[in-house]
Amino acid sequence: MPYFPFTQTVQGNTVLASNEPTFINSVCERASKSQVCGGPILIIHFVYTGLNARGGVPRVLNTALEEYYSENNLRYLEVVFDFGTHRKLRLWRSEAESLAATIGEDIFQQKIFFISVHSEVTRGDLFAGKEGDGSDVAVRPEEFMNYLFSGGLQPLLEESTT
């Protein structure tokens, strides 16, 4: 059965990016064993500014877990980031410091981080934010991770499941 996964917006209308269908031919695989975590879970989803994160894996995971956890034992945070200019990077570091202080005080034994971002096509650099004119700013993946997990978030990342 053909599948048309990629769309683009042209003059305000959503159209197929390719007229050729994508065929998915694969075997469904399942885990032979699983691990159940009974402790409180914190899901943090970092989302690039302007990116539509609806229907993504982090939200689906949260929705699936809501059936088994109370509000006290499951929290989902969606954090939009934009550190495309020096001023925005200073603001982000301040926001990250506050976020790290809040998360560090929580009782959550499991911290799961997701990052939703686009990349520059030719080099694969990750988009860090927008410049004043609205154009995307891309940085090397190492720089991106250093910027994103600045302000005290780095120690929390080392304790988490990514």
C-alpha cells in the first residue's frame, strides 16, 4: 500500500512533496523482554521554535503512560528553544538555569529527554534558532548540545534516559 509521508506548504496549501509513493516493506519486530519502571517519570521535550510537535513520539509516550500513572508520578514538559542570536542565547541560558533548578528539586526518578529539531541539508548542522530577520541559524551538533544543555541542565542529562 503506498504511503505519502512528506508534505510541504506551497502558497498556504499543504501538498505532497513528491508524486512518487513511498513503499514500506519490512517485518514487524517486537521486543523479547521489557523493563518496567515503577517510579515517577518526567518527560521533557525540547522543541525547535516554530516546529509543530503535535503527534510526536514524546506526546504519544505521555498519553500512553497517563493510563498507568497519576498526575503526581508523571509530568510532561514541552520546552521551546531558540538561541539563534547572542541575546537569545543569554536568555536561553537563564531559562535553562531555572528549568534545571525546578527539575533538580523534583521527585522524578526517571527523566526522559527528547529533542525535536531540523538540520541544515548539506552539512547536517542542527538549527539552534532564528536570526532577527527570521532566517534559521545552524550550528555543529556538539555546539548545539552544549547550548541546549547549558545552565545546569548537563548534570540532569547525564542522569537521564535519552
